[in-house]
Amino acid sequence: MKASDKLRSAGLSIILAWGWKRALIALVAGALSALAMAPFNAWPVLLLTFPVMVWLIDGAGAGRLHGVPAAAMAGWWFGLGYFVPGLYWIGYAFLVDASTFAWLMPFAVLGLPAYLALFTAFGFALARLIWTRDASRVIALAASLTLSEWLRGHVLTGFPWNAFGYALTEPLALAQTASLIGLWGLTFLSVAIFASPAVLIDGSSRGRKPWIAPAMALMLLVAMGVFGGVRLSRHPTTTVAGVKLRIMQPNLQQDVRFNYSAKAEVMQKYLTLSDRASGPQSTGVRDASILIWPESAFPFFLTREADAMAQIADLLPKGTVLITGSVRAPDVPPGTRITRAYNSIYVIDHDGSVLSVYDKLHLVPFGEYLPFQDWMEKLGFVQLTKVQGGFIPGVRRRTMAVPNAPRALPLICYEAIFPGIVAANDDRPGWIVNLTNDGWFGISTGPYQHLQQARLRAIEEGLPLVRAANTGVSAVIDPLGRVVAQLGLGVEGVLDSSLPSAIPPTVYARNGDIPTAIIVAAAVLFVLRRRVAKRRS
């Protein structure tokens, strides 16, 4: 049997599948698709799994209501298969305090994927509503899933983790297209390119040439690679004169980081590690102009501990500043009991004075606050950080002044996974500083996925990104996504590096998601015109 005959046979068997067999096919295809994400980056697998999406929607036509419910169900199973292996690492967070949270782990590991799969189901259902019988149905799927993925990134504060567009971020040349159309544009291209082989089973009768769609997809992939290669060659990494970074990665366990009795142990480790020589010519922290510590670095309110601030002042030589994460107490009258706090970033000078503060704006549901906080606390629930009342969100996103360096845009933890929110047009920073604590997720795929997503923000905006993570992966990334320096996952150490220079604002930085919205709207109009034309013929 020829390869084309085998492909046609496989496609038809999926189209005709029903019941549990259909659900299992969708589940397995979704699970295999997760291999396209970091750290595997095995994106060619999508050439096998995304055509399955097309064939599942083809087969849904036999169902009631024009196949929309059947398509949605197939989409939900595909999404569940995709999100469970892609997000399994969330379960690690519930083992940090196992006696309190372990019983919730199955609900998180299965419940969150089941919720996120609803968006995939919506994408499948929407695609079925505008479905065609020719190759344009791939465009219908690309437009529909781009919309559903965008909704996943925005509804109920959003969670765009492992959006399909990240499949086109390795190799780095492919990722450069994000400078034009961002993550959601990459999502549209990912679905359109990788689902295109599905039409090869259509046959060549009635003038059809099914090879045209995958051939065009291949040409598009090559064009992206050429564009990216040229862009990388035209923008070599340059650095900001006089700025020397030192990132401290302590690799502390979570039970230590949130234990006030470990205050002295934590401070001593930070101070000793920050001043560690990194080579024969190194003189420790005196080599750096900016020292960076990770998110929520202390098991106490930093600025309310005079001895800790004095130790930091003793550590920093003149001309060196510290950028550090810390829980910050709200401004309340003396003697008032503090029950809530901010997740913040401080810039601290060599004399121990606080130069600037940023409060995290986009908090993590169930990690930093609970939906319907008061009601859920009365029922006995607490979020993972155990801050009664939940963290207080910041007021606005803004840059921070850093002495003898460009203004920095602070992003705490998963704030870096949201495209298009990094900078206001009238307050463009010179770099992004991302402080995070991925120690919640152990030695798993989660921290690598987080790094992949933060790196795409640098490419989208044309800004270098400096990342300090408690357990890793800490990194310095240039504005085209090249990793200049990196400390691995689960490693204790310091990372010394220059600060890469920013490049002029990218097309995406100037226009945001408008180009992608135009592409998706044009795709939908094209598909609808094809539907009308087919009906008339």
C-alpha cells in the first residue's frame, strides 16, 4: 500500500470513528501534541496530531445539530489530553505543604486541564459552524482556535500557558515572526501549517489539488525561517555600557522560604552566595552594578527588618543596587495587625534606602488569592501561600528607575506569560526584569515552559529580559531571544552577565494584536465566501 493510501485510510478511520474510540483518538492526539512544548520542542509531531483535529471535525458532521456538539466533545477530549501532560507539574505545588494541600492535588492536575479544555471545545465547535469541504477548512480551524486560545488567555484573568503558538518558537529563527504578529499570530500560523497535511486525503477528483495546501504551509515555514535568519544576522547582541548584572539563584526549598524561623539562615545564604567569586578574576558582588534576587525572597517583610536592611547595605558596594522580590506590608497605622500584603519588587541602594517599588498586578488564582475570597475562607479553604485575605493586587503596570541603567519593566512570576501587556507606549523600558519562584514546581517541565514563554516576550517587544528564579531557570536573554547566559534548573549559584541593549520597537510592540485580528477576520471572511460559493455551485 502506498503512503498516500495509508494516510487516506488512517484519515477515513478517524473520520468514521465514534463513541469511546473517537474520544480516545482525540485524547491521545492531544497528549502527543504536548511534546511540541518546552523542554522537548518536538514540534514536527504536530504534523501528525493536528491533522487529527481536522478529521475529527470532518467526522462530527454525522452528528446532530450539524455536528457542533460532536465537534465540541472531540475538542474537549483533545484539550484534556493536551493539558494534563503539559500541566502535570502544577501538582508539585500541592506537595510543598502536603498535610494541608495534598488532597487537592488530583483536582488541580485534572480539574484545571478539564476547565482549559473547554476553550479547545469552543474552538472545535466554532470551526464546525463555518466548516467547508475543501482545504479552506484548515483556515477555519486556525481562525477558530486562535480565537479560543485568545479567550483562554483573557477569561477569568486568563491562563495562556502552552498556547499552540509556542510550537513555533524553536528553532529561534521561527520565533522571530513574533516580532510582527505576537503569540496569537503564531498560534494562527501553527494551526494552519501543522493541520494542512489533513487535506491530502481529499483526493484529486473534480479538479482538486490537495497537495497545494501542505506545499504552501511548507513554503510559509521556510519563509519564516529565512525572515528569522536574516533578522538574527542583522541584530547581533550588543550590551549597555557600564552595566554588570549578577543574578543570585539560591535554590532554596519552599518550606524554608516561607518559614520566619529560618530568617537568619536565608539571609546568610543570600549574602554569602551573592558575594561568591564566579571565576579566577572575580571579586564577588563588587564586580556588579546590579545584583538581582528572585521573587518573594524572604520569609518576612524586608523593610520592617532593620537588621536585614543593614546586612544588605553592608553587602552592596557604592554604585551597586539590589533588585529583589519581597512580600510588602501595606501602609497601615502603627500597631495595626497586618493580614494582607503585596507581592513586590524593590530597588535598594548601597546605603539601604529603597529607591523604587513595584507591586504585582496580575495575581495567581488559588496561589495568591481565592475567587470569592471571604466566602471560600469561611468554608475553610486557603490559597497555597496561606496569606489570609489573599495578596493585594498592584494599581498599575509601570517601569522602575534603576541607577546607571535603563528603566526596567518589572514582571513578577507568571506576569511574563501574558503577551501585549509589557509596556505602555509612552513608557518604553530598556529591559524587562522577571523575578520568579518556580521552586513550587520542582524539577519538572514547568520551569522550562515558563522560560520559553518569558523569552517570547523579549522577541515580541524587542527588549532584553533578565530572569532571576529561586531554583532556576535564571537567564539573561537578548531582544531577539538569544540566551546570553543561563543557570540550570535546581542549581545553586550566581550568574554574571552584561545587560543586552534593546532594539527599536518591533511591529508587534507598536501595533499589538491588531495585525493578528485582521488576519483572523480575513480568514473567517475567506472561509465564509468559500461556503457560499460551494452552495451556489
